[in-house]
Amino acid sequence: MAIETLVEIPSLSPLDQYNQQLVQNVHPPEWVNPAPKPCYDMVVIGAGTAGLICAAGAAGLGATVALVEKSLMGGDCLNVGCVPSKALLRAARACHDVREAGSFGVRLRGSVEVDFAAVMERLRKLRADLSGHDSAQRFRDLGVDVFIGEGHFIDRRSIGVGSQVLRFSKAVIATGARAVDLPIPGLAKAGYLTNENVFCLTSRPARLAVIGGGPIGCELAQAFSRLGSQVFLLEQQRQLLPREDRDAAAIIEKSLVHDGVTINCCCHIKAVMVRDGRKYLALECPDSSGELCVDEILIGVGREPNVEGLNLEAAGVGYDKRGVQVDDCLRTSNRRIYAAGDICSPFKFTHAADAMARIVIQNALFLGRKRAGSQTIPWCTYTDPEVAHVGLYSADAEKLGLAVDTVSVPLEEVDRAVLDSETAGFLKVHVQKGSGRILGATLVARHAGDILSEITLAMQAKMPLGKLASVIHPYPTQAVVIKQAADAYIRRRLTPQVKKLLGLILKITRW
């Protein structure tokens, strides 16, 4: 049966060969929906990371699976999130490295020129190249019945897609989240960019205002500044990355300023106006108030769940403004329906959605009792340097009544960081006093996201920090900072009393 109605997909401009390849893979116009089976073991609504993992994993285990997607398969991560943003950040980093080459004795003749159109073409090409992994055809080949169209619950046991009805034993809601509409007077009329359309740009905005100093805002502000835009970063709170370690946020702020970003914290945007083709933001800031004139405005703050149109009431699924409500096993108020990913998680990360999907497969299909709360979820802000974190911050641990001992190692004490001229950073590890149990850690380094996993593994395995001192690392690497932190923790335990006891033992063993 052919698709009856194609839901309008997000703007994918320009419609060059790469975006055409993307659409052909993740929303093929000629796609024919299959005839539904009498009843599916699992029906998944939403083909982002969580939905794709659920569908592929369940089908691989022999379940009959239907996957419903109204827009682009691959979800935010492939189309408007991780993949395009990191392609853009890599180009910006390359530009930065060329400009900084003189400090390494590499001399360049002439100025560094950025071909922004080529940067964005590379982004589109890489995204299209990766899209085959999330394609409708690949999932059909995996044994999944793929339905392109808008899915909604008909009742507690069935989902409608156009005129077709999909009966299920279990269902998964994985419809994700989207950028919020900020209630700033005049903003909607003036027009603005979000992560959902910023990667459609083919020409670089000369002057760019970025609203929000969280991870998305900081990453894109730094990238566009390095690529040649004049960037103004506006944040309501007192510091950038307000949820992160204060020392980490200070390093990122210093790095952004070095890259030419103008930062305004404690800043209130009263209104947005358009005059002579330019956009003007009326600002109230501690240091400066007045109007800021820019060519484009980028919203880098806030996400809201995609619950509209699902008819959750008919399915008996509870939800609120934060999304679908689930228990720790990711089950909704309808015991046959689960949820995973941004639609129900406080951790709006691709890797968190992946982990939740694996829990859903176990619990929904095999009567498992795997709990989401048992997972150790790290995250990373991909500025330069990066900020990676896992577990608790020291203040959070103290609120829970846990006595905390913090071990901190600055990168200037790590040989490889010195050799790389990448000493702006540190590792902080928070351990529980007396036991050495790792409660959390923050790492600021150029490749912090790649290095942190050793600590995440130790936390998941309930390994105390001191044990990491026995892990042999290649020298010289920046990852040695973890071993140095473990060594520092062990030295702290050598109190005068312990040293005195060891001295007595040494005297005895001499004889």
C-alpha cells in the first residue's frame, strides 16, 4: 500500500546531491508502506536513536517489529544534531589550528581564508554518507516493517498510520524533543535559527547573536566565530554552562573570548525588531544596555518533548510538559507501552537514548527488570577545550549527605598536554571519604570526551579511584591524567600515622 500522506519534512536546503541522497535514505518519496501484520511484538513510534536501537535490537532477537516515522529517520542526531554539528565544529577547529600554527614554528604566508560554502558542503556530504546506516531500506533488510507517516494511538493496543492499523503486544514511544519557541516579543516575526535549520546555511552570517550559553550555544558560538562571524553570546545567568563546574565554565569562557566571541551574561532580551533588513535585539545587561544589530539570531537553549498528535490519552499514557512519564524500568502508565530517549529522559543525549533503548528491549520483550537509574551517564560539551562530566558534582554529593574528597590535577602537570600546548584544563575526581568510591568527575581537555570513559567504566564497575593507579597508560598521553589523579589520591592516604607505621614495618623487615 502506497503512502497516503507525506508529512512535511524539515527544510533541507540546498537540495543538492547530498541532501537528495539524505532524503532518499531517510524519507524516500517513493516508499511503499507494507501491509500490517495481524499483531506485532513491538511497534516503535519515532526513528531517532532510541527508536532505531529498539527496532533493530528487537528484530535481531526474532521479534516482529514495526517502526513508524513521520519525518526523517535518524532523528535529531543524524539530521540536525550530533552529526552535522560535529562536522561544523571540526572545520572550525581546523581553521583555529591553522591560525595558531605560528606558536609551533609553522609560518604561513598571507591570511587564513574560510570558504564557508565548502565547509557546509562537506557537512552535507558527511551527513549523507552516514545516513545509509539509518535508512528505511536498511531497516527493511533487517526485518523491520517501516511505515513512513504520522503515527498516533487509536486505543491501548493499536496505532494508526494513515488508514492502516498496527496492533501490538508492546509499543515504544521514542518521538524525541525539539527546540523551544522563546516568548521574546518580535522574535518569531524577525525569524531565527535553531539546530533544526542552522545547518541549511550556505553563506556565513557576518554578525550572529546566539541566545543561550549552554552546551549548544557555546559550541556553535565558538564555531561560527572561528569561521569568521562576529558572534555575540547572550546568557541570562551569571556564567556560561551554568550547570557545569564553575572552574570548567571559566576556562570555556576564556577560550571563547580568545576566539573573538563577545559574551554578555545576566542579559535580558526585551524585544526583537527588524529594520532595513537587519535584526535588532533590545537588551538589558549589567555592563551595557541598548540595541544589538545582527544579521541572524540563533537559539541555543531549551528543548520540549514531541507529545503532540500522539493521542496519548487514548492509550492511557500519562505525560506532562517534561514529556512522557515512565517508571525506572521505562514503562508508562500503560503497562504494555514503554518510552525511551528525549521524550522521557532528563539526559537529552544520543548515548543516553541508546542506553535506554537497550533497557526497553530487555524489559518489554523478556520480562526484565533492568533499571534506568542504575546507568552511569557521562556527557560532553564539544567546545575547545571540551568539558566532559560523569556522576555527581561535589555540591550535589554534599546535598545527598555524602562526605566528599576531591582530587584535582591541572593539565599543566601532564607532559603530553604541555607538549601539545593544551594545558588549559584539569581533571577533578570526587570520591567518598573513607571508601574511595568515585562519585563523579569533570575533565576539561581538548579530547575530554574521548578520555573520560575510563572513569565511567570504573564507576559502573564500582572500582575505587585508587585501583586506577595500577592501570598502565601509554606514555605520553593526556589520558595519563587519570592515573596521576589516582596516584595523588593514594598519596593523600599516606597520613603521618600511616607513614610512621610503614617506617616501623621497614625497620622490622630489615632484620
